[in-house]
Amino acid sequence: MREDIALALAECQMPRTRYQLEHFVVGAHDTPEMRFVQVCRELEALHYTIKEVALQIRKTEYEIEDLKEKGDRISLVEAEIKELGLERTRLVAIGAVREYDTLTEMFDAMPKFTREQIDGSQPDYWQSRLGRQVNLQIMSGGTNWAHLEALEQVGVLTKLVNEHKTREIKS
């Protein structure tokens, strides 16, 4: 592969951009507590993925060494195949580390919450999330019965219906 292409491939590596992480992954949550939880979940998943990939790389390097030591033609080709896979794995790992670093920056910049605070914020979170979703459903032409049931389960459906009736009367 040409060096300029290899460098460009390495430069592009990052599964999700900062913008995507901020707006569509973490920003998809309606409260700071749940945005904090999402960042923590993403960091946890990437942490273990990166560690596992590092171990897989080391294992593959050992396998390549062993195959090369055998020295027969088939083993040498097998070593080349493993080297090719290793090259690609290292490339993908660049993106995972970039994403982890971005999420770490987001973590450092956000308020931190205890389990008790996260649990205590759940009523506000679900009311906000379900309310936002029902408003989007109304804007798109109707609501889903399951969504209305969820609103009822958290005790806000009657309030929303009454607010809607009040707006209709004023109109």
C-alpha cells in the first residue's frame, strides 16, 4: 500500500466522531445524570475492547514468530496472512483509542454523579425523555400506544392530556 494512503487510512480511524458522540450518543439523553452514565458505559466498553485487542495483538505476534520459525512454505504464508490481519487490527485500534480519548475528555468536563443521584434523577429523566418523544410523535402525525402506556406508567399521561386540552381550548 502506498504510504500516503496508509497515512490517510490511519488519519480517518475513529468509529464515531466527537460530534456524533456529543450529539447522538451522549447528547441523546435528557439529563446530565444519564449523559454521565452513557459516557461511563462507553468508556467501560472501549476500555475492555482496547485491552482485549492488545492481548490479541500480542498473541498473534507470538503465532507469527512460531510460524516463521517453522520455516516451511505453508507456515510462511500463514505468517503473512496473520501479519496482514495484524496490520488491519492495529489500524482499527487507532480509532478505538481516539474514541476512548474523546470520551475521557468529555468525562473530565462533565459533572459526576453518585449511584444515589442517578437513581434519584430517574423520574425527571423518564418524564423528560417520554415527553420529548411523544411531542416528536405528535409532530410526525400520531403517537404509538406503547409510548402512551409508558407515559401512563410514569404518571405523566394525564398531565400531558390536560395540557394538550388546555392548549386546544386557548386556540
